Amino acid sequence: MENPETLGIEVVCPEGGLAAPCCPHGPTLLFEKGRGGRRFYACSACRDRKDCSFFQWEDEKVSEARLRAREEVNRLKQQEYRNRFEELASVLRHEKKFCDDCQMLLLPAEHGAHSAHRTTAVTAAQLRRPSLLLRPLDNKKSNAQYLFTDRSANFLLDSLASLGYTKVLCVGTPRLQELIKLQKSGSMKSLLLDIDLRYAQFYSQNEFCHYNMFNHHFFGGEASSAVLKSFLKEVGEEKVVMVADPPFGGLVKPLANSFSLISQTWKDQQDSEDGPTEMPIIWIFPYFFEPRILECLPSLSMLDYQVPAGLRNHVSGLVF
């Protein structure tokens, strides 16, 4: 499916809180082509049916067996990566290898099976910079990754620190997470929410949550939601800010809805009602989406900053 907004297709909020059917990327979105057109569910993260073939008419009936099969696929994948992280933690440093072909860290027992692949030993320094080890995803119609340069990420961190923020919720910003964790002072904490499950090999469940920002779906279920709630709670002098860098061309309406839900979760965790009513947000997105963003989140305003991110053209950031 091409970009829905260019084809006159709108995202529709289901009435009565009806649960949407799920694809491998979590709950789907409900679309409507033209006013009064027939509605259908499609993947929230992929705009091309080649990447995710899910399609279901709104009034189509699906068997319980088919629904359970979809949920089981997602559950097993999550468990596999959780187990892998725990096993890798006990592997001796000199036994750790990375398979560039499979984009995964290898357990000692797996070395033989990957002998014909491009593998290399990994150092402790490389394990702390997974975004340099992993190949960026490059599908422009789903999860294309255009990572911050270290210069851009450090500028953001310095700016946030000067404003007194001590916790950074990194939504789709893995390089920002890395640089925060590399700080020797340890004065700033971070939590990464990202749809790229490969990062689960490098971070614990309290550092990384597999998350789809287009439908506010936590693949780890309630356990991951609890991690977010705990992180968003401000104690004493703590101050939380969210930095989000969605894929280029992503649908603004679903993103704004997810960010609003995160903001509401942040508000619910605070003990005092005297502070800000909305969570501070930095949303980095192409400047020409400004009207759509302000339509959904009028409290945001566009800054004059441009953030070069790797190979990406400069874009202007929107910040509350």
C-alpha cells in the first residue's frame, strides 16, 4: 500500500474502543478510502503489501484459530530474544561473535552453524554501540532507519542536560540511547522504545522495549508497559523528556495518538498536579509535515534547528 495520505485514504479511530485485528507488527490501523468508502484494516508500520500482506475488511469475520495463530507467532519471537540476551550475558568475552549475514550475536554453540557466514569477534566497546554494529534498516515504506550522527546526538544531549532533564525516553532513537549510556557521570537515564527487535540482544528488558510507535503497541505486553510506567515516574528532582524520530513519511495521525498516550501515561505516574500538564516532547520530522502535526498536537511548535541524521537530508525538529 502506498502512502495512504497521498491516495485520499484516512486513518479512522475505531468507535467504542473496538480492538483491531493484529498482524506481525501488532494491532492494525483502520483505513477509509474517501468519505463513506468501505473500511479495511492494514498494517500500521508497513505501507507496502510486499512487506506485510495483512488485509482485512472491517466487517470480515476471522476464526478464533486464525487469531490465536497470529498472537502465537509474536509471542514466540519475543521469548526467543529474551532468552538469547540472558544466555549471552554469561558468555565469556572472547567467545562472543557477531554474524554480519544474520545480524545477530552468536552463542558459542552456534559458531559452527555460521562458519560459512561473515562472522567477527566483538569487543566490549562494540557491544556498547550496537547501532554501529547493526546494518540500518533501509526499507523506505516501513522501518527505514536514518540514525543521528554522534555530533547531532551529543548536541541534543547537551541541550537536554542544560534544561535539567535527567531521563530521556528514546523513541526510535537508538544512537541517542547509546551515547547516554556511555556517559561516565551516569547523571542521565534512558529507555529505548523501538520496532527493531535486534536491539533486544544488547539491552535488558529495563533498557529496551520492542515497540511500534504507529499503534502504541508493546510486543512484550504488560511487562513492557510496566517498564515504561516505572521509567516515566519522576522522583525528587527527576525530569523526563521524550525524543522521537519516526521513519520518514510515517503517518502523522497515528504517531500523534501514540505520543499523546505516552504523555498521558507520564501524567498518570506523577504524584503532584502542580507541574506541567503535558510531557515535554521533541519530535524530529520533515518540516513540511508541520501543518499535519499541529492539527493533531497544537501544543507543539517548530524550532529553527535542523538535525542531520546520517545519510538523511536535514529536517526540522518540532518540540513542545
